[in-house]
Amino acid sequence: MKTDCITERAKSLDRDDRAAYRVAGDDDDDVSTRVIQAIEEIGDEDGESTWLYDSIDPDALDAIFDDKHDGTPRTNGKVVFTARGFEVVVHSDGSLTLYAPEGHDPDGVDA
């Protein structure tokens, strides 16, 4: 069972009746790892982490957000995709915002 929560409810970012969450994480964690952990945490489920391959190539996602070849960080852009019903927004700085599937109750009881 997970003991550390990496997601934070972000009501100010809600849109289209979908609950928004900010995703924290260790700077050492890959973007794909944080996506998997966050979706499993919010969805309150565990499982094979290979499900992300159904939506996006995790290695490619991580490579997009690695520092440039000269070591400088990326400063522009974002990637948006859907995984397990969540809309995932990854910004160039590696920050993540997740929008829960319609019908998700952020208070813990799905509709």
C-alpha cells in the first residue's frame, strides 16, 4: 500500500466537470513513473505498469522531457494524452496535471 501521496487536488484547475490534480514527485523520478504512480493513486488501484504503453511510449515520453543535449532544461511545450480515462498534461518543466475521468468523485465515491 502506498504511504506517500504524490497527488494534490487542484480545484482551481477543474474543467468540464473533471477534477484536476497536480502531481508532485521526486526529481529523480521519470515523468512516465510519476504518471503511472499518480493515476494508480487517484484511481485507487494497483496493477501492471505496462498499461501506459496502451496510450504512449513511456521511454519516448521520458526522452521528450530530459534536458537538452547541452544540459540545459527544456523551457517550452507540453504533451497531452489520455491514459485510463485521465487526461494527462505534461509541461516542459516536467510538471504534471491530471484531469480525472468523468464521473470520478474526488471525495472518494465514484458516480
